[in-house]
Amino acid sequence: MPALSVLAHHSEPSDPVLLRWVLDTFEALLGYGPLAVIVPVAIVVVAFPIALAVLARRSRRRQDADVDEEAGERTGRPAK
């Protein structure tokens, strides 16, 4: 009965009772508020694409330098 399984879901994107329980449990265990979770997650979400772009750019520059060096060796001219 896959068609009826839709009725078991909430209209909200997530179960509000479960979210409240998770937040209460987190605060009870660690003693921190929700901001202590949001800030590190936001930093990771922003830092990951930036780090990926920096690493891709560094890799591209190394490849370009290697190609220039190989071309200089073949032609006998110094690389740029």
C-alpha cells in the first residue's frame, strides 16, 4: 500500500515534536543553545565550497606550470 504511506507523513517538512525533543536533549546533554550548533554548521557549509575552489585553482595553476615547463623543455626555450 505505497499510496497510503503518504498519509503517515506530516504536512511540515519535519516532525515538530521530534525536533523539539532533539533540541531539548542536545541542550540537556551539552548545556548549549541551538546557536552553538548553527554557527559551526554554517561555517562548514560556507568554508567547504571556498576550500574546494581554492584547491581547484591551486591544482589548475600547477597543471599550467607543468605544461609550460614541458613546452620549454621541448622547444629549448625557458618557460614563462
